[in-house]
Amino acid sequence: MPDPQNAWVSLRSPELLAEIDPLGAQLSILRDRAGRDLLWNGDPSVWAGRAPLLFPIVGALVEGHYRLGASSYALPRHGFARGKGFETAGRAPTVATFRLRADATTLGVYPFQFELLVRYAAQGAALSVRTTIRNAGETEMPASFGYHPAFRWPLPYGQERAAHFIEFDSDEPAPVRRLDAAGLLTSGPRPTPVAGRRLDLTDALFRDDVLIFDQLNSRSVTYGAGVGPRIQVSFPDARYVGLWTKPGAPFICIEPWHGIADPAGFTGDFTQKPGVFSLSPGGAMTTEMILTLLPAS
């Protein structure tokens, strides 16, 4: 339940209700017009996340550290933004903006003056999440960013779990990438499990952790069953997409990323880390994810 000292922010359109927790600026509830939950509930006995924001890294680092010049810094998997309180910078019935700036704690593990602005907007059956990463400092700033929404599996429309699938908007014949036991990127690509544009969801897909698409043709996927409404996840600018669950868990994560875990054995500088982008002083990058509830066909 929301902390009364840190109240969740509600947005509503005729088709959707969304609630965002300022802790991590995390989308925490997404419901259809009938009040059915589309998002995972964050049960901590399974996985406490719901839709965390990943910054300033995506994935894990070799031995939990990265090197920047002559210095070494520790960061947990997916960085620190998901555990930080965001300021509510603007609010209306259908739109809310959240802000996170560097502070003494973040500077100790990520020595850059940054600003994250996350804007949620509900319109009809769509919820857009637009994030701007800005370099507020005076030196080049390397960073990664990712979205990590977890949807109910099965969705609340009466179809069994085994009937659910993900359909890409384009063919995806390229190999996929996997992680090792330490959460690091393995060296060898794997054959794609996607048949044409469709990926049938099974627990076996996730026994080796996340399924990573690093040669994407698609800019959106739809998730659901053959009968009933589906969810479209659009990612107009993402470099990678990860799919993940804990085998047997009642959720599936569809994760558009600008970044990726360290390759196993990586010893380079953080600026050389795969997936890292760099912002010049005063520069910014904006990325967006759009969640749309599609009607039953």
C-alpha cells in the first residue's frame, strides 16, 4: 500500500487508471476501465518490483563495480534510481512529472551532476512514459537507462497462462543474447526463439534469466492471448529489449533499454561499456515507452 508520507500520484483517462509511486517514480498500478489490474502487484515474496526505472546502468557490473579513469565505484544491478525519492515536479488529472537530481549519496557512486525528468501521461487507452536524462555538470556524462514494466501473466481476461504470447511488429530472425549465473552477458549469441514475429511464452524461456534482443527490427510488441484485450508496448528509440520473469511467477517483464549488462570478463572503462551513451555538458537525451490497451479483436 502507498506510504501516506509519500502518496502515490493517480492519473486517469476514460480507459485507464495509473498510479505512480514517487519512490523511484515507479508505475505501480495500471488498471483498465473495469478496474482490472494489468500490472504485477510487487509481491516481495516473489519480486518486489512493479515497473522500476533503471539508471545509471542497466543490468549487472563485473563484481558489482565499474572503473572510471583511475577510480572504481560500486553500483547494484540496474543502478540506484529505483530506490530514490523523486520530487513531484508537475501534476494534472492526466499528466504528472517527476524529477530526480544528483545528491551527496549519488555522487559517491556516480560522480556526475544529472537530472532525470519522468513524465507520465494518460490519454484514452494509452499511457506514455517519457524520460529525459540531462547532464547538469561540466564534464561528459556516460549513462544508461531502461524501463522494466511487469505485466500480469495471465492478463485478467479469462485466458490461461499458457495461451499468452508476445508478437513483434516485424520479423526478428537475429540471434538473441543471454546472461551467465553472475548476470553478465555471455559471449555467444543464441538462436532466436521467435517464430516469424511470435514468441509463445513458456517458463523454459527464462531458466537462463532474461532474454535479450540486441538487433531489433521492431518498434513495438503486443502481449496477451488469442482472445481478449492485449497490451501494446511501444519503444520508438530503444536499442535493446529484454524479456524476463522468474519461472512460474505470474508476471512477464517487457523492458526497453538504452544499455545492457557488462559482458563477462569486461575490464574496460565505464565509457567503453556496451550500451552506454554519453551526454555533453548541458546535453540531454529523451526516450519514451508507450503502453496501450488494445481491444479484443
